[in-house]
Amino acid sequence: MSYDSCQDIVFIPQQQSYGSSLPRGAAGEACCPATDHSFVEYSFSSLQQCHLCEKFLLGLMRQGYQCQECGLCCHRQCSAEQVPECSREKTEKLRRDSLSYSSIFGITLDQQFSVEAQSAPSVLIRCTQEIEERGKQSGDDLFNAYKATASSDKINQLKSLFNEENNEDLNLEGFSLQSIAGLVKKYLRELPSPVIPVIFYDKFIHAARLSDPEQCRKSLVDLVSQLPPHHQSTIAYLMGHFCRICQHQETIRQQKPFTFLAEVFCHILLRPSWEKIIEIVYNTELHIAIFEHLLQGGDWGEKLPAPTVPPRPPKPRPLDHAPSPVPATTSSAASLSEADWYWGNISREEVNDKLRDMPDGTFLVRDASTKAHGDYTLTLRKGGSNKLIKIFHANQRYGFVEPYEFKSVVDLINHYRSNSLAQYNKTLDVTLQHPISRFDKGDEVNPESIEDMFKNILDINESYLEKTHQYDKHFERHSKTTQELQLKHQALDAFKETVSVFQDQMNLHEQFQKEAAPNEIQKLQDNFLLLQTRLNDIIESKKRLEIDLKNETTEIRMLIAEMNSLKPEIKRLHKKREQYRKWLIDNGVRSSEIDKHLEENYNEGERNLVSTPQTTLERLPHYDQSTWLVECGREDAIKLLTRKPNGTFLIRKSKTQRGCFALSIVHQGGEIGNCIIKKTETGFGFTEPYCIHETLLDLVVHYQQVSLAEHNDQLDVTLAYPVLASQEVVYARMN
């Protein structure tokens, strides 16, 4: 049912809805503009209904508007329509029990206190004083109190009490420490504008990106001084409270990194506008850094204890010179600065560039964004993509997860040079085999004699051919197994249909036996037993087929992993061989002579591989992006793909999502499917957390081997045939 306006709604008095605060007849009375009401955006603690459209106000926070005068609740859209007149008398008896005309939740800071009279809203002062006092009396861990999740019912009870009673006279003895801490977080979350206002968000993020920690800290503290008076006073009060909490933790000998508190409050004190709220996901580390810099860099009237881990000074990128000297705080710091795999303060983009096309087990270590606490980031190559692993530091120990067991980062790395990371994460079944050395000159070729260089190029070429031969064997096995898998899937479907037919026949048999004459029963029973035997045989065959399918699926995944591991090694060897070839040519050796030396080492069957250094994978038409990357819209894509075989595909720019691409592919005998290819900071992919492909080409080559069914059950197809590839190539691959 639909209505042209709110005046068309007819109410039935007997059907008073849950959470309604208006009499049913009120909405049918003469309406007036919404300017009579004092609407504020409100976070309701229980499920409520809009008094105008009678639909629920959905969501966890800021579900809609509430009039502070009469208690009328409505959607934002409905508030733009004509609403009943604002009358407290008409709604007094039927308003929500939790409605308070003097609510202190969900209203701006400047409406709650005077900066001349007090330093923060009364609810914050009352709750934080209670938390600090209880901590002194009980010796409880106050960091854990804020970290814990309290009962929402208890928090809502507290909220109602603060709305109704004088804060100073409020008795909080019946509420746990966690509930009071939860109310502090709830109050701050429900502020219409956070403690650091939305309009300052970009400025704080920009300041947090400054590479110099001292300059970053100074810029952030200066920005606080530019905040509106009520916001500036509130954040100063909160930071003072956090300093006192840290003093308490030191007193009870439970001192923890400031990151512990930062992770709780970094998104509460600071957030972007709701239209850009997704930025929180990408800026989380910056939020944490902002909190820590403010806590340590501002003058909040309280002494902050020293951090649990002394901050390490920033290190310049050590490329062509020795690393900057590190203060001799520990022997482990000195040994770390000497490690060739430690790159100091380099960006994620530089790390990705250094690990590109490297084999599994290649790694390096850099400073983490939370380096002030002694944390580092291990970047490891596994399965053709980079895995980022945080190395934490606490109580003079290092590790991936608590309890931290290693005395230094060097000890940790040395341990995993010989022990698999699977003991930390079962998907990382690899050791730290190949460090990326900052002392390595990379592409430079050391000058040697021509004879020595010929020996080197032959050794490299032998390794190259060995790896390509392995890859070709895996690729051939993968193709064969994939075809077998498709046939067995068809056979499994046939088994399922056959089982269904036999079961129907047996049900029919049982019915006939009940209606059969006495002289027919024995024959029917014999026939029934025969059907039962055949059905059992079919079910047993079906089970064996399912086991085969499972084993072959596992084998395919292993083959893909092996090929992904070989690809970067093949590319590295090919690149090295070309460097040696160039050195020889630059030193007067003819190209034909180099080829002759290469061919003399191998039999006739391997010469083609030498003269054509492309692997089976590299001969795919997919490597020519012009065969599948097409400038067209959705309708043109459908025209190009019509009457093409399953697996024919193209990729185009998305018209609906800026910066993204769209895949159009033929599947299920002619149907054309479309799906978005996202581009994130970690790479291209169809959905998080699988956006791991550095380029569109990497994504296409990956899904040339792997079915899209892992993302969409209806797209059980691979990227087999680029739409603009030559028909001869397509025909050859189909046969």
C-alpha cells in the first residue's frame, strides 16, 4: 500500500504500535510546517517507529529525528513533510518512557556547558572521576575497562539516569566500571560533531602524514589550538584523563603501550563526514598516530609516564650508504641496523616494487607506522602476492602474537629462516628464504672476463630452462586435471539425477506393495531388493566420485600455487640472462655467438625454448592487453560477446564506479555476466580481501587458471578467451 501524503494515513486506535509516542488520532489532525518542532538528530536505545509513516527507525545510531519539545520521532525524509503541530500536552502521556526534555546525549558540546564554568560536559566529568576513583580503590586495570564491551542494557540504564537526574547527586554504585567506561564511549559517539570536528578531519590527516615525527606532533598540537572553544576544552580534559589513567597503570605495574588506548578512542574522537566514512578504513593507522602524538606532545596539565618502549628515532632510507647510527639503547638495536634485510623507513610502494616478481619466501623488514613503540612490519612474498605481518614490541620482547618470545627482531627473523611461519599462520607454510638486501646493487653486473661471463650466462640459462620446464609440466597437468574435473562434475550431476529417479521408483514400489494382491507381493519385494542394491551401488560410486573431485580440486590448487611460485623466479632468471647478454654485447661479443654458446649445451628439442624464451604462460593471448581491455559501454560489450563461446571475456572501465573496471564474460551457454573489478591500495580484485593483484594483467592471468565460482556460484568459468584475440588462437586453445 502507498500513500500520497501523511494526511492519507488512517489509524486504528486498537493497533497502537511498539515504541509509539503519539496518539493515533494526532497524525490525522491539521498539519503545520515542521518549524514548530525542535528536531535534533537522535540515537534511540530501543526500536522505535516513525510517527508519520509508521515504519521502523532502523540503524544502530542516529536513526532519525526527535523533537525535544513534544517527543515526536520521525525519519529525516518524513520531517520534510507536513507534521502534526508541536504539543507537549497532547503527547505527554503517550511519549516514550526514555524521552527526556533535558537530554544531554546527542546534542552539541556548546549546548552542554560553559567553558568559563567547567572544562568539559558534566557527564564526562562525572564518569571519568568515578572511573579514576574506582581505579585507585580497587587497583583495577583501567585500560581493560575501556577496552571491554559492557552490557548495552546497563549502558542504556545509565544513559536514562543521566538524562533524568542531577549528575552530581547520581549514585553509580550499582554499575560496573566497564558500564561507566562504556557510557563515556557512547556519549562521545553520539555527539552530532565529534570532539575533533568533521571540518578539521582533512587537516589532521594531512598533518599525521608528515614524515618528521617532531614536526607532525607540533602540527597536530597547533591544530588543537584552532578548534572551537568547547571542543578544545573537551579534548584537553580527555587527554588529561588519559594521562591520569597512564599514571594509574604505572602505579599498579600494568603499564601498556599507548596504542592500547588509541585503538579504543581513535575513531570516537575523530572521524570524517558520514558521506566519506569509508575513509576511516584506510586511515586507521593515521587515527592511532594522531591520538598518540596528541597524548605525548600536548600540555594537558598532567605528567605522562614514559612509554613502555623507548621510541626509536626515524631512520633515513639506506640505499647507497650505511644506515644512520642508532642510539645504543640495546644490543639488538645495533644488530638490527646491520641486518641487510632491514630497510628502515621506506614506503609500502617501495616495498611492493622491490618484491615484485620475486619467488615465495622473499622478505624484508621495515619500520611500522607505530614505530614509536618499537613495532616493525615484515613483508613476505607468498603465493604470488605480498603478505604484511606486524612485529610487535612489548616488555623488551618481540613477536607476532602474545606472548612475545624473542629478545630482538634479528632473533625472530633467524628463527623463521629455518622454521615455517605455519606455526603462526597455517596459510603461510613458508620460511624466510630470500632476503632483499639493501646492500645489493640489484641490476648491476660485476665486471668479469668474457669467459667467466659466458659461464655465468650458461648457468643462468640452465636454471631458466629447468624452471620453465617445471612450469610447463605443471601447466599441462593443470589443464588436463581441469578438463577431468569438468567432466566429473557433469558425471556427479548425472549421479544425483539417477539417485533421484531410483528413489522415486522405490517410493512407487512401496505404494504398489500396499495395494498389490497376495500372489504379487513376493515378485514386487524381489524387484524392490534389486532396485535397492542398484541404488546402493550408485550411491557408493557417487561417494567415490566426490572424493576424486575433492582430491583433484586440491591438486589444482597446489599446481596453481606451484606455478605462482615459479613465475617470478622464471622472470628473474630471464631478466638476469638478458643482463648478461647485454654485458657481452657491450663488450664486443656478437649476438649470434651468444646464441651459439647457449644452443651448444642443449639438445635439439630444447633449442626452440632457448631461441624463444617465452613460457607456455607467456604465449597466452592474455598477455596482449589490447585483446581484452576495450573502450566500450555495457551494451557494446554485450554485442561483442554475443554468440561467443563460454569463457570469452573483456574488461572495460566502469561507468558507475569511478576508478574501477567491469568484467563482462560469457557463461552458461551464452549468458553474459558482469561484475565490478575493484582497485584498492593493495591491488585489483573482485572483493576484499582478495584485491591482491598488482595489475589488471596479473588478475587476468590468475583467473585464466582459476574459476570465478569462488566469488559467484553462477560464474563457474575462467577467463579463457580474450574477445579480440585472433580466431586461430581461440580455436587452437579450444582444441
